Amino acid sequence: MAKDTPAPAPTANADVAELGYEQARDELVDIVARLESGQVGLEESMTLWERGEALAARCGQWLDQAEERITTSGE
């Protein structure tokens, strides 16, 4: 890694694990809109992209858990 390139903070998106599905989804929708607008610079775009990836993974966890509950309760 170049010495003038900051290392990413490993806990920058740690709060995502505490979000409910709707909160994570709504924030992800906002991030997508900001990225699609083309009005943010490269550094901010990268930060938003990383946050969006974390939010998408969190939404996936919620949906997987919901599917498991539905499947399990139907047995």
C-alpha cells in the first residue's frame, strides 16, 4: 500500500450490524441515489460504496433469517 494512502478503518461500518432491516434498506437506497447522481467525488464514492456493501450484506442477513424462520415454522 502506498504510504500516502490511508488504510481503511476496520470498524468504519461496525454500526451496520446493529441496524434493523428497514433502517439498513433505507440508508442503502439513499447511498445508491447519491452514487447515481454523480455529484460525489472519488473518495466519498469509495466510502459510500463500502458502506453500501456493508448495508447490502446486513439486509441479506435479515432476509436469510426471515426465510429460515418461515421455513422452520412451516415444518
